[in-house]
Amino acid sequence: MSMDSTRAGGAPEAAPGPNGGRDAIRPFQIERLGLSGRLARMGGTVDRVLSQHDYPEAVSRLLAELMALAAVLGGGLKFDGRLTAETRGDGPIRLLAVDYASDGRMRGYAGFDAGRAAAAAADPASAESPVPRLIGSGLLALTVDRGADAELYQGVVQLDGATLADCAHAYFRQSDQIDTALKLAVARRGGGWRAGAIAVQRLAELGPGGEPATSADREDAWRAGTALLGAATGDELTDPDLPPDALLYRLFHTEGARVFEPREIGFGCRCSDARALAVVRRLSAAEIEDLVVDGAIEAICQFCGRRQTFTPEDIGASSEDDPVDAA
């Protein structure tokens, strides 16, 4: 993997770097502490997902945070596949779902009760504790899909925390995943939505300098890395005028952060006529009959709003070529 020239001891140029104005993930490594990390910054991608549905602000903020979480975790995929982040709860926001594909395509969707969401958002406590107030009791699920020839991996935890970042930390504490610390941020800037996230993870069994280390040394390095990560502010994570490399230099220059080529992020939906038709064909005859209006069934993609129309003849045709994954 090619590397950028930014290293400890030399600040990045003031002008935007190679991913300065784009939605992208910037991988980095702090070798002295035995840590790897990723910085994700998004503008147009998250703004498109939120604006095309015209979600209420409280719903938009949580969906944008989940997009940032999916990007900063999915950016670590080392194979062709996708990561899906999803919350399901008994509160006003019953569902948040985000897909991140290894090629950088993202999509997101929220299902909610508008009246209940508005009432909950009016409570000042929702700003500090959006998960229990807006999502309620439920689950956070992270699913990794390695493709048709591999089994899905899914980790599920209770929504245990005031914020999505709290819930993500609980997920990593309770699972067998690599130790991970992260920060998420969402803001409206210049009339549009922006989201950002930064995460650090232990490099398995390595301590400062990338060498085998004692447990105490590894713990000291982990505490130092998470303390530096904690200095990142929400404004910095969402500021389009702050180059990613400038933020990484500010946070980690004392230890030395090596950065790698950015991975671009963009909106992309996997819906198609074939996938939608496969979903419709899974319904019972009675369910299909109830959906027919003026001799056709209209299917609308919840992620992108694409409309597809099928006749009963389409539905009754041979389904041998229907995709297995119709999501």
C-alpha cells in the first residue's frame, strides 16, 4: 500500500491533502504505540441520504452517526464485502440501518414514528441521551458479509449507553473483537449535513515500536493512544476546511502517525429490479393479491426511493435466476 509523506516531525501542508475536500476514510498507524486507526469524514454522502428522505433533525443526527460508525469500522475491511450497522428499538426510532461496501459505497435508512420522535426530541434530555430517549431498549447489530461463498458474521449487543458511541464501545467490550476506541460527530454546516468519526485499535499482541511487549507495556500504550484520541473535538471531525492530515498531526504528532492512501466514500444503493422481484416472490399469494393496484405492484426501495413496478405475470415467471440476497 502506498503511503503519504506525512510523518511525525513534519506537519502536513496547510492546503487540503489528497482527500481534503472529498468524503473519504484515511487509515493511519501509530507504530510507537502499536495502534492502527482510521479517520472518516463525510459531507455529500451523508447529506444525500438524509435530504432525500427529509428526516426530522433528531432522526437525521442518529442516522448520520450510524453512517460515521459504519464507515470508520467498515474502512478496515480487507476483502470484497460489506458491513451493515443496524439498531432496532422500541422507541420512536424503531430502525436505523446503514450499509458500507468495501468499494466505499454507502446507503442508510431510518424507520420511525414521526409523532413520537417529535415529542421525544422536544425533551432537552434527548440531546445528552439520544439512544434511550429516541431508540429506546433494543439491539445494536454489526454484520460482516464476505460474499456468497462465506458465512455471515454478526455481533449483537443490547443498546447499553446514552449515545451510539457508548453502545459501540459496549459492543467491543462484550465481543471478542480487537480493542477499539472511537469518537463520532455530526453537524450541520453551510446548510448541509456532515459526519465524522475516528477510531484506534490495538495491533494484535504488539506494543510500542511494533515489537512484542509485556501486558503492562501494552496497557500503557493503549491508555496513551486513547487519551490522544480523546482530544479530538466534534468541530474538528466535521470541519470541511480542516484537512484530515492536519487533524491527525495535531492529535498524534508526539507519537508519530503514518498515514496510508485514502479510501473514497460515496452514496450507492444495491437495489435492482431483480432484487425487488425476488423479494415480492417470497410473499404469499394472498399478500401479493393485497398489494396489486390497477393490475400491478409498485415496490419502493427504502434506501434510495427507486420505484419499480411489476405485473402478476412478472411475479409468476420463472424465478430460477432470482438473486439469493434480495436486500
